Amino acid sequence: MYRLGQRSRQRLSGVHPDLVRVVERAIAITQVDFTVLEGVRSVKRQSALLTQGATTTMRSRHLTGHAVDLGAWIEGELRWDWPLYYKIAKAMKQAANELSIPMTWGGDWKKFKDGPHFQLAWGRYPAKQEEAV
């Protein structure tokens, strides 16, 4: 069983409590250790990521604390191999299901697949762009 480190907990600051609950449950049941790469994101950072091509939108759920990016943490190293993200997604989906919290995984998107990205469902967790940091 894995647990969140201090840095991951800090990066969950400002993230919606329901998503934090999902991440905390997922780390306890995952087959692959993970770290929280990013939670709440500033408009400036989002704009920079858009310029770099690392995102396709300025309507990111990160801006309102409704999304997290998780990274596979293997032997003290961040890894980007897709099979690892399917395993993390399995734990996140199971945790969300257990807690009855609707969530979307970026790896399931048809366009711009985003393996590290998990967000609360828009329908149950609407957020106005004005709420952005």
C-alpha cells in the first residue's frame, strides 16, 4: 500500500475536497505508486501551457480546483509509460465509484488524450470561469 507524501499533499491545497478524497482512496488501492504533479493552476500558468501545446484550452478544471494531474512514481523516478497510467486510472475510477463521486479521466478523451489528468464531472461540479485563480 502506498501513501501520499508531503509534496503531494501540498499540491492538493485548494483542490475540491471530493477530488482530494478520491486521490486519497486511490493511493491506498493503486497497483502503481503516484505523485500529485499539479492541482490548482493559475491563469498565467494555464496560458503558458497553452502556448507550449501542453493543453488545448483556457477552460481547464485546474483553474477552479476541480482537476489534478498525477504522475507514476517508480523507484523514485517520474515515469510516463502509458500502461502505468491505465493502472492509476483503474484505482482512481474505483475510488470515485466507491465514493459516488463522478470523475473523468483524460486518458478516455477522444482528442488530446491526457493520461495524468483527472477531473470532477462538469455536470455535478459546475464551476464558472470567474472562480479561476
